[in-house]
Amino acid sequence: MKEFFKEMLSSTLTGRISSTRFAYITIIVLVILIIATCCFVMFWDTLKNEKNTFDYFSGIAEVILSSAALVLCAGIPKSVSDKFQKKN
């Protein structure tokens, strides 16, 4: 397991551990946890007998949209740095 994570974090060009890869993988894991939490909230809300008091369009949709923006904002510098490493 340790070797798998070390291989996943290492740069394909240099073979060294890349901090941008670590940050990007950490952000992806956090976004997956956030979206899983949103799915749990929606599932829990459909199972309970009380009236639905949560507005999905302005609540959970904004959380999912901000999670996608977080992945995008982390992915752009990652791809630019990989392209810069490839040129050098």
C-alpha cells in the first residue's frame, strides 16, 4: 500500500515525489468526501417522515458546484506545472 501511494505521488518525468500531485490527490479525496456527505444528506432527507425543509437548488447544488470548482482550480496549476516540466 505504501509503495502504491509513493508511485501515485511520484512524477512520471523525474521519478521524485511531486508536491503538486500530493495536493491534487488530497483535494480530490476531500471533494469525494464532500459529495458523499451531500448524497448521504439527500438520502437521509428522503427517508425521514418529516417535511422537507432543505432547498436543494440553493444548498447542496452550491456545495457540489464549489467542489467542482475546487478540483478545477487545483487541476489547472497541476497541468501547467506538468507541461512546464515536460518542456524542461
